[in-house]
Amino acid sequence: MTDLAESGQLITHTELALATRNRGMPLEGMRHDVTPVGLHYLLVHFDIPALDPGGWRLRIGGNVERELELGLDDIRSRPAETITVTMECAGNGRARLEPRPISQPWLNEAIGTARWTGTPLGGILAEAGLGEDTVELIFTGADHGIEGGEELDYARSLTVDEALRPSVLLAYEMNGRPLEPQHGFPLRLLVPGWYGMTSVKWLTRIEAVTEPFEGYHQAVAYHFQTDDEEPGEPVSRMRPRALMIPPGFPDFPERTRHLDRGAVTVRGRAWSGRAPIERVEVSCDGVWRDATLTEPIGEWAWRGWSWEWDATPGPHVLACRATDASGDRQPLVQPWNLQGMSNNLVQEVGVLVR
Amino acid sequence: MTDLAESGQLITHTELALATRNRGMPLEGMRHDVTPVGLHYLLVHFDIPALDPGGWRLRIGGNVERELELGLDDIRSRPAETITVTMECAGNGRARLEPRPISQPWLNEAIGTARWTGTPLGGILAEAGLGEDTVELIFTGADHGIEGGEELDYARSLTVDEALRPSVLLAYEMNGRPLEPQHGFPLRLLVPGWYGMTSVKWLTRIEAVTEPFEGYHQAVAYHFQTDDEEPGEPVSRMRPRALMIPPGFPDFPERTRHLDRGAVTVRGRAWSGRAPIERVEVSCDGVWRDATLTEPIGEWAWRGWSWEWDATPGPHVLACRATDASGDRQPLVQPWNLQGMSNNLVQEVGVLVR
């Protein structure tokens, strides 16, 4: 397997400047079913926009019967739902690739689970009345910058079928409180099961269109490319992944794990955006055994697991891997892609037992 | 000046593993007088401990007349104060040094300002009754690991005079809510004016001692060393620093700034733990001019500032520097130290005006 430390790869200043802005979740944060707001992962392409909730409006237009312009109170007055959703950055695991694309250098920690409250998108779209020949909805956020040589607002699209799934929300609360600015205040899209790039933050406009959207973040970024000649398949739902809370305690700054010999319960979480998690396996030094799954906490949320280990003195390597009900299982060998998308190579944790 | 990008220095895997756990504040977060919890900087040496607030106790002992053991309700029932405090990591700016110590690689963003609520430490110490020959109080947290070759809990000390300052709190709320786990739940020390290492999180024990504390995080770490032969002076209060919100909008991933020509108000914050901020200067391409300070928001909080700029087309370099009432002013040339402590070299922001 590729190991960044062993490979001797080094991180550039561009990557560091992103890593000190964006936020991974320390993996011990998986103790919590629902991630505290300040521990949830965060990836922002440009700057966090400053939106005045009084002046802010969501405009719904394009191929619709009635254009809508809604304030935050309008949206809050509609039927509300709260769902527990595990969200992961499509670039999670990018920094373990070799060669490594220059972007946010995630190792494993671009994850989080929150209770999101909002109103189903379908209700708003029904009110606007989608034209029959609508094929996609384009969701535009207020974050503005230059990417791929273009000056643009961040924007992504969904097919009508995906957009009308009942679990797709226009979300204004996270864990029971108004969104913090960095998570999309005052309103964001929430698309359970998909990688985080789909859940457009700081939403300002929804446009119904009759042709597939060709914007940069839809048609160029977030694709499985093997070279920049071919467009590649688009990235969509989260691939299965299991992560463990590294057992024992760490060194600073190296973060090597140390553990006393004897019985230890190794715990973690597993999720997939494609099908329910069916199995989690844990290996110690290459021997795979089944972990025990805990009760589900929600259709779109990670699933807890645990594994009893009788730790014997010496160095060990623990690993975990998830399989979902579609039969998709995490790889032991890394399939590489140019953008560093969806790298769900199994996590390995070295532990020194004393 | 030292510039990491220009120097071609690269970041190691150890530094990246820290950077994806710890959290800087995106500098546009300086828009807010009080930083949202999830945007505040975070530095954790070991793992975030899992403390059960029901079973947790704070023990006060050592050279005292009465040992105390207090639960969270005991502490919450005491007189409460709320103060607005700017906190900064002592390692802020470390990644700009050359050569660079291997630790958390902050550029400029290890800052945040919160409204902390707690009970003054002095009241608790009065109740315990400090022995007359007490010289220091040792504050021990629950975070456990190996650092400097020792297995230990994170611990720092304060002199009796510092500990009895009325603004020193045992804090259980941040921005009006219970501390999130990563900020020290259920209780942390809060020492306004000092770098963040002093405000021990996950506090479990306070011990009065008659000799200066020689623990690793007090006597070895957090010192201004020029080599590892000499102990160096201890790091204490925050040096003056001004930071600006980078104007315009960025590229992704490089984060170069782009701006339209014409009038623009450049804004930022400045603070010092040693004396009030007296002056902030801004330079465009090396010419320094005074910025306008906004009204103070608290004795221990950062001060806002603004500067009107008539941006002309082409590339420019903006910089800002603070001077406090003691006459201490940020340096234009970096004084180096072995641990990368307290690097308050002025911030520079390159801007392309069109």
C-alpha cells in the first residue's frame, strides 16, 4: 500500500495553505454519533461568503412555471424535517495517492455526521412547477473565485430524479442551531449519500435547465480521470469506507500509537452512500476478522462497529474495511486517479503494544 | 522576508498529520467580533479526551489548607463571569520559519476570539486556602501521551500572582454554550493575554506547590531557544500582531487574491497580550500608513481596524503591523527560534488588481 510517510513525499506550500483553512475531524471524534459542529470536516473552495440573512434571498428560476424569491423566514415556515447525515469530502484520502494531485491534502479525516434540519427541496420545486423538459437543477452558491482558469460562483447540478428524492433538503440548521457561516449560512443544499461537493453551501439560486449543466465544478472537477485528455466519469455517491478510532495514546508530534497489552475494544464507524453497510472487517497484521456492527442511527448516517482485540506486546498494524449491501468493498490496493477523488483505500494504524 | 512558497520548503507527513487534525481560522473569520465555535483555532497535543461530565471531578490539592473535589454543578453554582478573549497558539507563524521546527505548521491562522463563561479561579483557590509558601499552581489536563520522551498528562503552571488575576477563569461555556469536546469539555482554564498553551483544557487537577514546576510542557516546551543546549526564556503573553482579511477573491487551489481597481476598505484585527493595541499600520508595496482603529470590544479581545485603499491595476503586496502601548511593534525581519514560538513577523498578502 501507498504510505505517504514511507514514500517520503512532501507537501507543498499551496497544500499547506489549504490544510490550515480547511478542517478534518480528529478521528477520536467518531466517538460521537453526531459530530459536534466544531469537529465536523470543512472544505471551502474560495472564501467563506459574508451573507446578511435579512437581505439574502433564494431565487428559483429557469424552466419553471413560477419564478420564486424566498427569504429565510419563508423557508423556515415550510414543513421541516431533521435527518442525520454522514458527509465526506470527495477528496478524502487524496494525500495518500502517489503521485498526488495538488489540492486539499486529506489523509482520512474529511468526514462528519450532523443532524440537519430543513425543508424538502421537492416541495419548493413543486411550487415553482418544473417544466416537463427539465433535465437538471443547477444549484449556485455565493462563494466566488477563480478555478480551472474561470471566474465563477461555485455551482453543481442534480438530475430531476435525484433532486426530488424526499431526503434532499434545503437546510438551515445543523445540530439544532442555525448553520455556522462556514457550513453555508443561511441556507445550503443537503444531498444525503453523495459526497459533500453536492451539498452546495451559501445557496443563492436554483435554476431548472433543459440541458445538462456544463459548469466547471460539475463537468470538469469531481471526475475520475486517468489523464486530462479524457473527461472521466463523474463522482457521485460515497463509496464504502470504515475508519477506526486509533486505539491507545499518541506521541507528539509523530502520533505513533502506544497501547498496554491485553483486552481492548477497537471502535469505529463505517458508511456508504450507495447501499447499507453490511459488513466491517478488522485485521491485525493481515488476518481479517469480522467486527460487530452496532444498531443503525439513520438511513444516511454512519454505522458504529467494534472489535475485541487481545493485544500482544510488539508492533502491530491494524486495518479495517467496509462492504456495503451492493457488494462494494474497500480496496487493499489503491486505484489512482488524476484528481484524487474518492480514495477509499483501507485505513492502516500502526500500534506499539507494551 | 521568509516566504515558505518562495523558499521551496516542503511539509513532512508528520506536519500534515497534525495540520489535518488541528484547525486554523480562515482569515475571513475575522469579520466576526466573536468567532463562531467551529471557526476558532484548535491545537490538541494528544487525543481529545472522552470525559463523562457526571463522573468528572476537579481536584484541588497540594499545599492547601483544604483539599477540594468539585463536580461540574458545584462549579456552575459559583459566581459566573463572561469575558471576550482573543486566543492565539504560541506556535502561530511557525511554518514561515526557515529552518522550520517539525510541529503543527501554522502560517498565520492559529487565532480566535470567544466569549468564555466561568467562575474566577481566585474564588476556588481562596476556598482551598493556599499555603503561604506556595509559589505556583500546576494545572493538569486529561490529555495523555508521550512528548519529549516522557509519558505524561498535559500540564502547565502559573505563579500565584498570575493565577489570582481576576480575569483568570475556570471556564465551562464558550459563546454561551457548554464547551465542545475539542475545546476542553467539561472545564478548562482560561488565562487572558497568554498564548493558548496556558489555558489548559480538560482540567482535572490543580495543585499548589512550593517549588517551580518542572514538567515538560512548562520547563522544556514553550521556550525561546536558539539551540537545545540552553533552556531559553519561557513563552508567556501574546506578542502584538495584526492580521488582515485578504481583500478580493481567491484562486483555487493557489489562493492568489484578485481585486477590481478602485476604492476598497481593507479590514483586520490586532491584539497583544502585553498592553493595549495603540497603532496599526498598513503598507502597500512598502509604504506604511496608519490604519483606523475601531472601538475596543473588551480588554482581552482583538481590536478591529480598517484602511482605505485606492487599488491601482497590477500586482501589489499589502502588509500590516501592530504596535502595543508598551512600544512593542511587530518585526519586519524574522527573529528565529528553535521551537518556532511566537513568530509575529508581519503578514504579507499579494493582490492582483485588474
